[in-house]
Amino acid sequence: MIKLMKRSIGPRTLLYPHPVLVVGTYGSDGRPDAMVAAWGGICSSQPPAVAVSIQKGRQTYENLIGQREFTVSIPSADYVKEVDYFGIVSGRDADKFAATGLTPVKGDLVNAPYVGEFPVVLECRLLQTVEIGVHTQFIGEILDVRVDESVIGRDGKPDIEEIRPFAYDSIRREYYGLSGVIAEAFTVGREIKR
């Protein structure tokens, strides 16, 4: 029997890949804000819901508590510089949309902005919050998903290769693109003989 060796690196926020999500909210003054959240993902099928974890000191935390509605934009790799800026500057100190030249667009179903240039946006209404250590997990019901026509494939579905999302490596603190299809889900595993 072959024994595979694994080295312990201790408890860390390690999960591959971390999605790069841009959470959009309005402040109490009505100013649009956006932040990057890598601690997030789909958390329910019915109702469709997404969860993002945000530290209490963030402007977005304050906005979410006050407004109870938000968007989650999925950026294209074309905007990695602007997305990184959204993650390193506080909405308390700068107008991130003005600084990056990106367009805040008010959601159709929620009172929250999304980034007009990003190809996919989820419009969400807060369902629940969960306190977890230094983060609060905001669970939002997805009321609608809007996708740019330019990234919809011939089959009428969003095309991940056209969207060009990217991932975050929290250990190396780097962004990575996706390499393309490697297998068909719920099919390739059937090749294993029982």
C-alpha cells in the first residue's frame, strides 16, 4: 500500500478556489459602494441564496445592516486591477466607482448598486445573518440573476469562458484565471467501473 505524505500547515482560510465576488451596497447617504469578498458562495438551492462573510469594521457591513439589500457582481479578468482596488481601499476613504471609472447601476429589484461593466450580477435581499468569529455571514436570497447578452452562449446559458471569472489564492495572495473545461460533471465519474 502506498502511503501519501501530507505536511500540516495548520488551521488557515484555505479553500481552492476562492471566488472573487464584488458586493454592492448603498450607504446611509445614498452613495454607492463596493467591496471584494472572497469568503462567499452559494449556500442554498431553495430558496436560491448566496452567503458572503464580512468583518464588522467594513463599510459594507454597516451598509448591509442598514439597507438589508445587496448585489453580488462577478467580474471578468479584464477588471482585475479595479477589483483589487475595491478590496484594498475602504468606502469610508474613497469613492471607489469614481476612482476606477466603473459604473454603479441601481439594481432593478433591490436598492443596491452593481458594477455595470461586470458580466454577471445577483440581486439579493438579506435573509439572515450568522456571527462567526470576526466575520458576519450575510445570507441573501437571490431575487434575480442578470447576465450580459455578450456572455450568453448559443444554448441560452451563461458561458464561463466568455465571462472569464477569476479566483483568489488566500495563501499566496494572487489571482488566477480559469483554464477551461476538463470534464463533464455528473458524467465523467460514470466511467469508473463498480
